[in-house]
Amino acid sequence: MSTPADGLVIVDKPGGMTSHDVVARLRRLTGTRRVGHGGTLDPMATGVLVVGVGKATRLLGHLALSEKEYLATIRLGQATDTCDAEGQVISGAPAGGLTLDAVRAAMAPLTGEIQQVPPAVSAVKVGGTRAYRLARAGTTPVLASRAVTVSSFCLRSGRRTGDLLDVDVAVTCSSGTYIRALARDLGDAFGVGGHVTVLRRTRAAPMTSAWRAPWTSSRTSCR
């Protein structure tokens, strides 16, 4: 029986799979349980998921601390209980009249070194239990804010549908930053609610995805 090779696998995770699903599949393919990932992606999210096999799992802790880049669509006018499109709409207010200049202005305070409260449905532990487990059990977890760095939060384009405004954004941020929380906080800035409808990670540390959405350039600079 051959010994599984050690190394990093860069997976372009499809939507609908959890990061654990990817790890489980690679465990079957490689024949070893020594497989882990370097940074969870939400089930609805797609893109770069770095997976370590064998001795390479030791590198994942270093990668988890690295900068990441995302492309996302934020819907303003509706808030959901998960801060993304997989959740239930819990509130909302007309956002169709917002200008893109106003949205850009509201993004500025969410850029730089900020204090961010993770979404209630997240893997953050509260008293030793994952927040999403508490939320699904009907308990509203109380999550403390934590310091994160959003190096770049750029608006690329926007589309209005009735009372809703969808904005396409590019984000460069530190590990531990929740794009869903940025969407929530952007919606809260206008009192209209916000959530993520599309999320793709294009870079994790030096690992990148060649795919680019048609509404983006090849860089996340706001210029």
C-alpha cells in the first residue's frame, strides 16, 4: 500500500459544500485522515480553500494568519438571520434610493483597523460552544467584538431592483474578518439591513484563483 504524499492542495470550493465536506472527500481520495484546511469558507461561498495533506498540515496555522481577498455582492434593503442569502429575512427597509456615492462613503468607516462583531451564525466559540450551534438551538449568542483589518473595501458597481440595491464589492482583509458582518454593518449604517448574496474567495495568503467576476478588475485596489 502506497504512502499518501504530503503537500498543499488548492481547492476551488463549489457552493453548497462545507469546508469539512472538502476535507472528508480528500481524506477518502488520499487514504489518510491527516487532512485539514487553512480557513473555513461558508457553504454558500466559493473559491480558494487551502487544504494540507500529511505533514503539510503543519503549515496551515501559518496560512490561517495571512491576508485574504474576496469578491462579493451585498444586497442592501434586507437583513437575514445569517447575514447571507441562506438565512431568513428578518428585517428590511427601502434601499433603492441610495446612491453609490453614499454607499462608498458608508464603506469608509468599515475600512482599516476596526472592531467587528462576528455574525451570530458563525464558528466563533461562546463558552466553549460554536455560536452557530447556539443560534440553531434557539439561543441568541452574545459575541464580543474583535479587532480585524480591512485593508481595502471597494465598491465596483451597483444594480437596483425595486427597493433593493445590490452592490458588487472587492475586499482585502485579515484572517478572521467576516464579509457577512461587513454586509450587515453596511446595511445598518443606512438602517435598511444588508446581507451577502454572492461570496468568492480569490486569494488566501499567496494562493489565488484565476477566476474573476466580469464586474471586477484583476486587482482589489479602489483606484
